[in-house]
Amino acid sequence: RARYDIVHSPHMEPGDALAFDGMIVHSAMGNRTSTRRRRGYAIRFAVEGATYEPRDSVTDWLHDPAMTAGQPFESAKFPVIYRAG
């Protein structure tokens, strides 16, 4: 652990957002109350030029059978929401 910069964000409040590269090691503490639910919402974005490369079974929910490896991200499952210029 001493070899890495470990960041902890204990002061997040409802409505706050945290953005980071999904390839970094990340986690969240468990819900510390039995009276309130903790909810999260994750959004993943791919930059222009990123291609579809299904590699593992951990993220099966990210696989799109309509796409082939090396294809640019653009399908019904991965819609383009912004295109520069």
C-alpha cells in the first residue's frame, strides 16, 4: 500500500458525483445503516477512437453480441451521445 497513492473520499454527500477512470482499482464501503438504502448510478463513457474489445467474463453485462472485436463503440447498447464538430 505504501507504494501507491490511495485516495479516500469520506465526505461525499447525496447528490455528489465522483469521476474516475474505470480501469483503476476502486471500491466503496458497505452500507453502514440498516434503515436507509444506499444507491449508486454508474455511467461509462468511451472516448472517440475507442474500440470494442470484450476480454473477460467479469463484465459480461458490457458485452454486445451485435458487435465484433475492434469495431468502434456505436450500437444500440452503446449509443453515441456526443460527436465533436
